[in-house]
Amino acid sequence: MLDALGLDPESHRLYLLEHFDDESGDLPQLHFMHTRGQHMGRLVPVRDWYRGALDKVEAQFERRLEALTRRLRPLRPLSADALQLQTRVVRRRALRLDADSPPIRKFELRLTVRQRDAAISSLGWRTVVTAYLRPRARLVEAWRVPGERLALAFVAYVGIPFEIGYEKQAALLVPYV
């Protein structure tokens, strides 16, 4: 699951933290997303924090995360009703794990999030994700980005097909007036 940490006003980056299954014991993955420029809206993993011996990385992680969050501006919650999610199946397939099991349905979904009831309603941000079992997605949370004409939206879908399917989230940057 994703957590929105905030906006770094100097670099114009949003920082997000991806948490994994609690049982795995893995460190959360830190990501950033540019709010300006040619890479606007792309989620980029912060790899520097994870280089080196695992015990040193784990020992420094919380301290580094606290220092980062102190310099970030918080995002303002936005009602999910202010945004509209459109889901379109781009491709349907099936995966067969072994000859004895039934195939698992696999879908490529194009997710588009737009501001609802805006004069510029044609503007939106899109991404394509791979969903399993069912071609559904839902808008989970949204925030206004301070000092920008943007919103950050989290969209959930079934992204891992094991057993009943585990939910994953995609982060989308949306023009918001």
C-alpha cells in the first residue's frame, strides 16, 4: 500500500512510501514523483537509500525518513468525489500456472483520473496497470498538492494473483483547478 508523505517545495517532488506485506519484514520502498518538467507524474524509486549492507540500511532508514518528512509540506486531503476514475480494458489474457489448475485471468487496464465537473474536464492523467482476476479498479484517496494546480490520486486494483488476490495501488498526478 502507498502512503503520501508530502511535497518537497525545493525540488517539486512528491514523496510516497510503499509498504509491503507485514510478514515479509521488507523495508518500505521510498518513491518520488516530479510535479513539473518532462518527467512529471512518473513514480521513481529512490535507490540510494537501499545501497550497502542490509543491517546498515535498516539502521539508517527511520532516521533518514524522519529527516525527509520534516522538510516536506503536507498534502491536503481531497474528497474522492472531486475526482472521476475511468477504467478501460486494453487487453485480456489468461495465465496457466500448471496443467492441472484453471487459468488466471489477466487484464491490462488503462486508468484515467480527471477532475469531476471542471471546465477542463478533458484533461486527466493516465497509466496502464496489469490487474488479475477481475478488471476493476477504485479510487482510494486523493490530495491537493500545495502550491500547484495538481491533485494526487491513489487507485487500487488486484495486482498480485496469489490465492484471492492482493490489492496494489497506482499513484496518478491529476490537473486540478
